[in-house]
Amino acid sequence: MRMGTRTPGMKLKDFAIHISEIDIATGRTITPPQVIRESPFGIAEGSHIIRKGKYYYLFTAEGGTEAGHQEWVLRSETGPYGPWEGQGRALWYNRPDEEVQRTGHCDVFEDYQGRWWSVMLGVRPVKFGDKYIEPQMGRETFLVRVDWQDDWPVFNQGRNITLQTVGREPIQKVAVADENRVKWKADLAKPSLDIGWYHKKRPGHLRLYGNCFDLDSPESPAMLLRKQSSYNETLRAKMLFKPSRAGYESGVTVWWSQYSYATIGIGAVQPGGGRPAVPTIVRREPTGKINELRLTYPLLVSGDSSGSSLDLNKPVQLTITAKPTEYEMSLSVGEVETRLSFPSEALTVFPPVGGAFCGVMYGVYSIGRSEPVLDPSDFTDIEILET
């Protein structure tokens, strides 16, 4: 939490570690907060206190969660209020020119054999040319061993965090994908959906009804997301959707935040002249700027203003292909096919407040133009392949 007393004009942030006693039975705070750690970097957060042997250990994440992110540890023989002694340095520091960066926010634990480990946040960006680009995978969890020397914890044998680490026993590799390269597939045949999905109305399908919120709304658009887990993978899905009213739209999305994303799908537009709404292909492409998406209607540009080339009695095949520095999206139905591609840097723009810590996610969506969608959008064969 922020400091109660602040130095006027100070440019550093003033997040510090505070501690209070609570009533275990009710959870009510019973003592005023007391500062136990101020960071020279202006930010101390993500704290944990453990007791091991004769010491209390205070772990803190300092320097913010971007390039300056690092982990510190202090110890006290007296108690959780301190006084605390430190080593005068971070446990380690992954610089912006390393394959793993922004490491910190650690937690430590002891396994059933008495061995110690730590989990932490970090990112693994792609190097493009002579620089690392913004990591579209977002923050991920890293696991390293912890040893104890002179009553101090030593993480990862004293080395910086890398993509490979030294464990404690032989590695048992687990297959990522099956013989068809499928690493995940939504099971829509069961009477109830897996954790992470909403509900289904049509057996064997995932049915969405859009609401009045668009994908750039901070509210709750009708969208189901799954995190990207590899730099080289492909999502495939089939969709049945017949929009009958202008503004109805459904498809797939590459989602970074409400301020930057890409979509490809089917939507209905109003042609004018009192004519009924017609279905067409709708695409949105990120531009590298906040809240600026490039909206296109490829069939309208080609002269099909009636939607006659779309046979929506057939399933629409939707595909998202992720590459280390690029994304490609495609839609095909019958004889019609369209594609769009964009660099990952155009997608991974920082929001005006906070950060997009979760990384890129794939999703299926259904939206209306400020009104609920009365036509169902049915998805099948949703799967992710290792490519």
C-alpha cells in the first residue's frame, strides 16, 4: 500500500510493505498498519513472510513489474515487525537483454520431501532483429529450486532465471500434443462444460448469445477466452451464425486488451434504402495505437453488397495462427475465403492505465450494437494445434 506520509515532489512511487494484526475469527484488523519495508526503488509489493528455523523471512517484489522487476529478501530473529537485516542486494536481476525478463513476485514452499522451491512471475519475449519485443505471452509462472546457505535462501543455484533450469531429479517429459498435433480441444459432448466455459444449449455445440457490450467495453462482452501458451500454435473453430439484424456479429478474436485486439467473423450491415440487413465478413486489425483498429468489410469492397456469396447454411471455418512475431487470421465458408495478418508489435500496445499482464488470448465472441443478440452463435470443433 502507499505510504501515509509522502515527500512533496518526489518522482519515485511510494508503495511500501505494511503489516497489521487481525482477528483470526473475524478477519477484522485490530492494529494500525506499520511500515516494515521501504524500497530504494520506490515500490515494494507482493510480500510474503515465512518462518524457518530461528528466522522470519520477508520476501518483497521491488522496482515495479516491468524492466526493473526484482526480488529481495530480509530476515529477522525478533518477529514479523522486525528489525530486518538484508544482504544489500536483490536475490538476482534479469536485465532487459536476457531471454527471461521482469522476474519477481516470488513465493517459496517446501515439498513433502523437505525440499524447497520457488514460483515467480516472468516473461520470455521474442528477439526480433537486435531487440526483444513486447512479450505477447504476458506474465507466466517460472519454477526454480531453492537451497539454503548460512540461513539465506539461494534461488536457481545463484544464477539468473533462464528458460532452462537445474531441478532435483531426472526430467519426465510430458507430450504437449497428440499424434495429430492437437494440444487442446473443447469437449462439447459432455452434459456439463469444463471449468472455464459458460453453458451450452445445443448438444455438441458451444452456444453464445451476444449482449449489448462491444469488445472494447470495460463491462462484460459475450466472449470466451483461452490463453496463448506457445509462440507457434493454431486455433481452429467452426461456427454457425445467421445474423438477422444490423450490428449482430460473431467470430474469433486475438485479444490483448479492450484497447487492442483483432477479430474476424460474420456480421450484419444495413445496406440502406429500406432494405433488410445483409450478412458480410467483418475484420478488425490492430494498428499499434490505443483504441485504433482498422475495420474492413472485404466482401463489400469487392462489390457484394447483398451477401449473396455467403452460404451461412454451411459452417464457417475460423483460424488463428500464431507465429513468434506475427498473427494470421482466416475465415472461409463455401467458396469464400479471406485472411488478415499483422505483426505482434501492432497488437501489444500498453493500455493507458496499468498493463496487459495476462498476455494474448484467443477467443470466440458474439456482440450486438448496443442491444442483445437474438440469433444464436454455435461453435464446434474448437481446438488448438502445435505448429
